[in-house]
Amino acid sequence: MTPPRTVPHAAFRTVLLTPVDGPPPPAGVPGTGFEARIHSPAGIRSWLLSTVRPVGSPAPRSFLDEHLALDLTAPGAARWRRHADVLHLGRTGPVRARDRLCAVLRAFPGCAVATADGTDGTRFVLARTGGRLALRGSPSAPGPVLGSLAHAWLATGGALTELVALAELLAPVAPAPAPTPTPAPTPRPGARRGA
């Protein structure tokens, strides 16, 4: 069910994930960089996700994800929390973070990802799938943004444990070059078409 249009306008997000030639993953680990472009009425922000995928995973391709992300510390957000795909709790102590995130996922069955900011600077993410992520010394990704990136990644079929690094991009990255199609053979002079 789509919530009425009176929901806070900045809460709707569209995330476009596009494979790019990014920084290499750790030696010996198959990985890919993705540009994650988040579109919302508040503007467009781009992030570079460095990921590792299990051996034998299909080749990465672009993916589009749309969802409702709410920061529960913002005025009026609590009214729409039952409709949200991503909920951000605000600041919490690192010891209580997992319990609080679990409680949010139990209380709101439509929520796929819950995030919180630890008082020690750690960002916590918990997915309904059971996946957990804790980024220490993370870049300036606000909790709701990190939740949106995690939601988009999970929607591709990925796991939170595959996300290894995050960096904000000031300018969009050029997409990875597409494979060059094989040119059609040139017909011999005097050859009949369709033969």
C-alpha cells in the first residue's frame, strides 16, 4: 500500500546502482565498485560502494531501487514509520544498538533495514534478513543514507557482509565500459543475402 502524498517529501528515495571501475578490493578477493546515486526531492548524492562477491556470482549490472526511508528523530516521521522500508533510530550506545534495532524490526514488519548511530561514531545497520553491518570511522554518510544504500544492495540479492567500503563522490564516476559487440561479418562481393 502506498502512503498518502502528505508523507515528508524527502523520505522517498530512488537509488541507482551502477558498476564502475573503482578501487580494488583486498588482494585475492573478487570485488566490484558500484556508484550508488541517491535521488530524492532534497537532491542527488553519489557514493562509491566497494563490494566483495562470492566466487561464481553473476556479473554485476545496474539496478534501481525505490523505497521510503525515515529518520525517526525528525519531526513528524513517527507518523509514517509503519510504511517505511528503512528506519533510522538516531544515536544509541554501542551496547544497546543491536537490541534496539531488533526491536524496531519486530515492531514494524514492513521495515527491511534499521540503522542507528553509535555514540562512539560507529554506524550500525541491521537487516530483516539477519545481516548486520557496523562501520567504524565511516565517512560522513548519515544513518538514513547508509540505510538506503544497504536497502538497495539487499534488493540486488546481495548481503550486508559484501559491503566493505563507502566513500562519498563529489562528481559522478564514469560507468565501466560495456563489452564491445562483435561486428557482423562483411559479406563477400557477389554473395547473395540470406544465403
